Amino acid sequence: MASDYLLKEYGVCHEQLRFYDDRHSDILKYLFSLTSLVATAQFAVFKFLQGPTSGFFACQAILSFIVFIASLLLYLAMLQNRLYFVFTARQINAIRDFFIRTE
């Protein structure tokens, strides 16, 4: 009975571990997409304003601030995700250890 419960918990924890791993890679993709999008937007503003002007530097400052805040938030999301990943991995390892010791 307890063995069946632990096997079910092991399966659920393993699915949760894969979810956190996929989420981590998705957040990383969003971060790279954001930085490439902002670099493209900065180049577009440079071409639209026909060179470096005071308006160009104001747009650069705004875009840089936006990418900084978004990158910080995505980094914090990745950190939180990795913490949950660690808790789930520890649970899986504890179940594995129990089965190794008892069977």
C-alpha cells in the first residue's frame, strides 16, 4: 500500500520536475526574445531619427529602462522556478533513496 502511494507520488513529482524544467527554458527564451526585440527597436529609432539626437538618447534611456525591469522580473521568475525545481528534485531523490534502502 505504501509502496503504491510512493510510486504514484514519484510519478507526479517527476511530471512536476519536467514542468519546472520546461518553464525554465521558456522563460529563458522570452528573455532572449526581449533583448533581441529591444536591440532591433533601438536600431529602428536610430534610423527613424536619422542619427543621434537628443530624442534618440531619450528613447534609448526609456528602452534600456524597460529591458532592465523586464530582465530583472524574468530573472526573478527563473530563480523562483529553480527553487521549486530543487524542492521537487529533493522529494524524488528521497523516494529513490527509500526504495534503494528497502528493496
